[in-house]
Amino acid sequence: MAQTSFDVVSEVDHQEVINALDQARREITQRFDFKNTGTDIRHDSEHIEVRSNSEGRVQAAVDVIKEKMVRRNVSLKALSEGKIEPAGGSNYKQSIDIVHGISDEKARTINKFVKGLGHKVQSQVQGDQLRVSSKSRDDLQAVIAALKEEDFGIPLQFTNYR
């Protein structure tokens, strides 16, 4: 019988992140409580930076971003928030990192979890993803179900099921 396998990955749809940030910017420019606060959202492919004239406005802007991310089906587990810190003058900023891939530490944790399930599967780390293979499709489906129930602190997707 042939081996079947699937990959465990942690990816974020960048276009959805951009769309969510654009919606958040639009809402911030239109809301009365953000008028004349200098609130600004900047981003590149891996970082988001929120700036405003008070810590409360920074937190409120981050809450707006989170709300828009949830509406666009971007998992909040993909966002790693930094601390709110002074940015010179009377401004404050907060950095948010967008998590890509599975880190080595998380991959080892997931690998250990999969092996501890007791199914006849093999799992191995391949770069920033994890490949799980077995002769039994039922075992693979049981592993997927168990991984969906467990919280590893990052969003998990299952690809290349063959």
C-alpha cells in the first residue's frame, strides 16, 4: 500500500492582511474619536506599526485592526504584538509582527504531539513546515482532527493531502 501524507503549514493570506489594514485606515480617518490624534498605520510584508498621540489611541487603533482582521478571516494567532512605547515627543507606537511559517521550536512541539498520539504515522520537519505520512488515511485524518483541537499559538493549515 502506498504512503499518503499531508503538510502542516502556518501561512497568512497577505492580500487579506492588506485589505484589513486598508479598511482599518479608512475607519480611523472617519471616526470622531480619532480626529486630530495623528493616528497612523504603516505596514510592510512582515510588520505593522501603529502610531498615535496617546497609549489609549494606539490600543484603540490596534483593536480596530484586529476587528478588521477577524472579518477578513485572518487568524489573530498570526499577529505577534509588541509593547506600546514612546516614539518621541508626545507620540506612542506599537509594533505588530506577522508570523510566517512554523518556527523550529513550534515544529518540535507539534512533532512531539503527533508522535504522542499513538497512531502509526511518521512526521518530519521540512523547513518551515511539517510533513506527516502514513499508510493509513484514517490515521492521517485522526492526526488532523487532533491538531485542529490543540492550540499551538499559531494558525495551522493542512495542505498537499495525497
